[in-house]
Amino acid sequence: MKNILLLSMILTLAACNFSNTTGKSQAAWAFKEFVKVDSVNPILLPDTSYSFTCPVQNKVVHWQSKNVLNPTAFVKDGKVYLLFRAQDTAMTSRVGLAISEDGIHFKKQAAPVFYPAQDSLLKYEGKGGVEDPRIVAMPDGGYLLTYTSYDGKTARLCFATTQDLIHWEKRGPVLQSEKYINSWSKSGAIVVEQVGEKMVAKKVNGKYWMYFGDTDLFMANSNDLLHWDALENSESQKIISVLQPRPGYFDSRLVEPGPYALYTNNGIVLIYNSSNAANNNDTSQPKYTYAAGQVLFDKNAPYKLLDRSANYFIHPDKPYELKGEVNNVCFVEGLVFFKNRWILYYGTADSKIAVAIAKP
């Protein structure tokens, strides 16, 4: 199966249209316009002064010396916790933690909180590391983290659970059957409901649901958040694509999940990342530009597409988004509702991290 990937999440606030970065109105179900906080962006940068002893290499490494990117976020005890991907000069990825009192200014913790180790997942994580975290609260307490393990050849969508962000139980690949275990997969966005400032995994029709993929968007479901099955066509036994790239649009090359997928009265809103193809694309943007759109799925049938934004709502137009490890990238993975406003965190040019706030 070719790159078994995709998904993204979308948020709602109220039933009002908004003008996005293209100047065109967005559907009533979609999230309002996000404004980049130019006064502080980028909010996180690489830093060679941070080091820790890698349990795989058994030596001190400067774990965020090359890039910081693609963060997830959640609210706990009146603070915003940001889990971010960090790369050293060997391009090994680990997950760091930064904490903020206001959602804008963050203090990094000294060592990564999630990383390759001498454990059963080393065969999947040992070379490339652990990438692109997305976190949600579990109904019975604790947190579930989806992430990508990379062995230097194949990306695999994996997950882990924790009660305290310090002690983690790695659960292995999301799709563990022999049929999919060696397939390329990544970017898992779980359907959640908003409970105050918490985003809690939600069952729909007796199951939890996850969007994933980085070509098309696919789905998996679970009875308990620990055992997942791919959504397949019962006749062909092939995995089902629920969202695809569109020729002529900003998402003509690929689609990939953003943060969690939000369950609302209007449906399930998913913010998704996308890339612009080399041809048959959106000619207003350079080829391979990463921008984000929004999509709405049926709240009773999470695989049923109801609506989709015609335009991106965030795209690279700042120097730190246009030039970096990968040029022309805004990659959205973090979204919180904090102090009565929606705050969006995203990777820029695969090098730094920035923030945008939804208009009231």
C-alpha cells in the first residue's frame, strides 16, 4: 500500500464566516481566521546549549541543535504544554517539552521527554527517531500520544500513553497486523470532544476514530484506544481513502492531518496540512508549498465527507516560513483553547515554531 497516510483536524467556534488569508469567506462550520503573532514569532528556535545523554548512542548529544518543529499542545493546570519535535545534527528526532503561562512565551525543559531508547521499539526508532507528536486526553485519565517512528527507510504511525509526561509506555505501531506493519504510515489525529480546556478522545457509534496519512487521508478505529484496526472496504479488503488531493488547488500534491479532529454540533472538524503539486496546482503558490485547510466530516459517520474549504487558512508568507530546512512550509499540529481563545502552533520551514491566535 502506497504511503498509508493522511489526515488533519479542523475546529469550530461559532456559526460565522471568516476571511482567510486568500481574502475569501470560509464556511460557517470552519474555524475563524488565525492571526500570526508577529511580535514574538518564531516562538521556539534550535539551541545548541541543550544536551542530554542518549541511551541509544550512550553519549551526550545536543538534541535540538539543528531544528525544532511540528509541535502538539494541551492545557493542564492553567498552563500550555507544548511537545515539539527536535533534531540534532545527525537529524535524529526526539520530543521536547516547553511550558507557558500565557500560551505565547515558553520555557523549554532541559532534556527531551520522549525519545528512542534501548527498548522494543528501537528497531523502528533507532535511526531516524520519533517525529511529529499529537496528544489527546484519555477519558479515564492520562494522555495518548500518536507519533511517527522512522527507521531510516519506513515511517510507521505509533502511539504511547502517559499519566505524567515523564513515564511513557510505548504501545508500538497503530496498525500492528502483518498486512500493514511494514507499510508507510504517519500523522494520527484522534477524534476528540472539548471538555472545558481539555480535548478528550470521544467515541462515535461505540468506537474511537483516528485520521492518518500523508498522501490521502485514511482512518482507523478502536474500542479501547489501545487496539486499532484500519478502515477497509469489506469486499476488496483494501484501506479506504476518505480525503484526497485536488488538482488545481493548494492541496494538489498531498493531504495530511493537523491536530486532533474536533467533534462539534456541525460535524467533525479537521484542520489538515497539504502540499502544492509541481503541476496542475494552485499557481498562486510555489510548488511544494505546505499550507493548511479545513474539512468537515459527519459527526455520526466520521468517514463521510460533508464539506471542505476551497482555500487555505494559513500559508507561508514570513521569512522564517519561507526559508529553512524545507522552504515554504507552515505545518499545523498544535491547537488549544486557552483563556477563552483558540491558539494555533505550527512548524515553519521545518526549522522553527510559530504561533497564531484566532480572531474573537
